[in-house]
Amino acid sequence: MTLRARYTGLIDRYRDRLPVHDDTRIICLGEGNTPLVRLNNIPRLLGREVDMYIKYEGLNPTGSFKDRGMTMAVTKAVEEGSQAIICASTGNTSASAAAYAARAGIKAFVLIPEGKIAMGKLAQAMIHGSTVIQIQGNFDDGMELVKQVAETAPVTIVNSINPYRLQGQKTAAFEILEELGGAPDYHCLPVGNAGNISAHWMGYKEYHEHGVVNDLPVMVGYQASGAAPFLRGEMVDNPETVATAIRIGHPQSWDKAWAVQKESSGWFDEFSDQEILAAQKMLTEKEGIFCEPASAISVAGAMRDIQSGKIPAGAKVVCTLTGHGLKDPDTAIGQCTAGVQTVQASLGAVEDAIMSAIGGS
Ligand code: AN7
């Protein structure tokens, strides 16, 4: 028996496919290498023969896929001598930027929309010591301000307009290809700024062009109906959705994502807040997997497209669960109509509670 080499992070693992040098100081937290979990119960409930997987990106160090891009972006910012990074964020990017800046020993400034960021994410941005600037506007307003301020202030933007972000994020596609031994037939993702869907396509194409695999997936992007510029065919000015992560009306990777749709013969679709929350609950109750609302839209979408036959029987489908459910306990608890019962601290009371639950099921 031999011991396996320690996993240190995705830059180390994919060094030959990423823009780093031998002497680059890598800023990492052991990100990547996330589980690809085969769903058992949901396909059975759908009554369809499909091979459905979720890529559990919520298990990255700060709880979202953003860590893949952030390890690259912060590594390069430090290499280039930057002392501070800045981002606008709906939540996950701010937490990730704050953590990697702390790791690097540099400053982080994060602009977040007032009142529209989940508590877990605000807690992370604050506890890691970033400067949190809450703006009386939405993500899109914040993004414009970040671009403007970075023209004069000594700060490096680490939103996905920073090309190193997509370089890091493309490694999720590498992992899926390696684990499945080839491409899935369909890859379903939530779409906000569309950086992630573009980065995945980049990763898939890279392995394809290098002959590592000989097939490519169809890429499918899902948006919340109140924040669905790719469905409307134009920017949306006042995006609204319970899935705060994707409450974005002016996607930064607009052209890239349309290219992905065309090249992969994919499509975009939209879901109501109610449908998004129902999918989140279904994943937790039927598969034991807790993701945030924005992430659940990928499974909502796959389920609908499998049922309608748009995704055919026998297909291999990967859904990216971009962020962990613990980000937003309030929304999760709000979904649990059964609530919590309070009883006396006695054996009889606890037995009664158990017996009535068993009897009622
Ligand atoms: C859980 O954190 O934009 O289409 O500022 O947090 O690549 O933007 C988050 C985006 C999907 C959309 N799922 O990805 C931010 C931010 C979750 C997210 C997306 C986000 P992109």
C-alpha cells in the first residue's frame, strides 16, 4: 500500500494548464477536488433512465465555486505586486475574496448590495477582515463603481472580468472529465454574470483540443425569472429574485455566454422563485444535499428538461451546485413549515414526540 500525495489545491494539481511559474507564490486554501455525487432518488422520482450527477462546489473552502477563480486571481495579484483587491458581490465572491486576501496578507474591499446579501456571506467578509462597503444599489451598480474606482485607486479587481478568475474556474470541467472518463452529455448551471458557464466551456474545450477527451457537453444555463437577461435578450435593470447570488441584470460575460450557447448547441431557461426553492428542498430531503437557492436552479432545470424529453433518456447530466446552503439559514428555515417542537426535558415527553412522529408518517 502506498500513501497518496497530499492535495494542496487546484493550482498545484493543474499547474501545467494554468498561468503560473515555478517560483510563483501560490495563495491557496485546498480548493477544488470537490465531490461528483450521483443522484439516486431524484431520477427515480422522475421515472426516467438518466445518469444525474451533482458537482458539489459548495464544499470549497469558503462555501462556493468562487474559490477556484479566487486562488488564481489572488495568486496573480500578489505576483504582480498588488497590495489590495476589490470586488462587487452578491455574496460568494466577497467571502472568497476576503478569505484569500487574508491568506495572502493583503487588503480586500468588497461592495455589496444593501440588505440583499445572505448573513453567512456577510459574516465571512467581515470576520476575514475585509472592508465591507454596503451600497444603496444592486450588484450591477456595485460592479460599475468597482470598474470606475479601479481606474485610479491602487486595487486589483477580482470579479470574473479578471481573466485569471475564469482560468481557475475552468478546472471544475477538468475534474468532471477525469472523473467521468469523458464529457457528460449535458452540463446544467445557474447563470448570473455567466463567468462560470464560460469558464466551464473553456475547460471542456481545452481538454478536447488536447485530445484528452473526444466529446463535449451541451451547456445549459438557468436564470431566475426576475433576473433573466439571457431570456429577455437584453440587460435587465431591476433584477429581483430570492436567489440573491444570481440577482444580476447586467451580466459581465454576456458575449462569452452567447458563444457558449451557440458552440455547444445549448440553451437558456428560467425559473420562478417558487420553483427554485422547491428544487432546493427536494435536494435536501431526497438526496441529503444542501445547496443555496441559486445553485438549486441547475437541478430544477435538469429535472424539467429531462421530464419534457429535451434532455433524452439515457443521457449523462451534470448539475453544478455552486454554493453551500448554510450561506442562508433564514431562507432555509423559512421553507420548513413543520417547524421545531418544544417539549419538557423528560423521557416521557421525548418518547411521545418520537411516537407521534412515527405514527404520523
Ligand atoms: C451560488 O458572488 O456574482 O454566472 O458576486 O454565487 O459565474 O456569475 C455570484 C454568482 C451562481 C452565478 N451560483 O455565477 C457574486 C456572484 C452562485 C453564485 C452564481 C453565483 P456566474
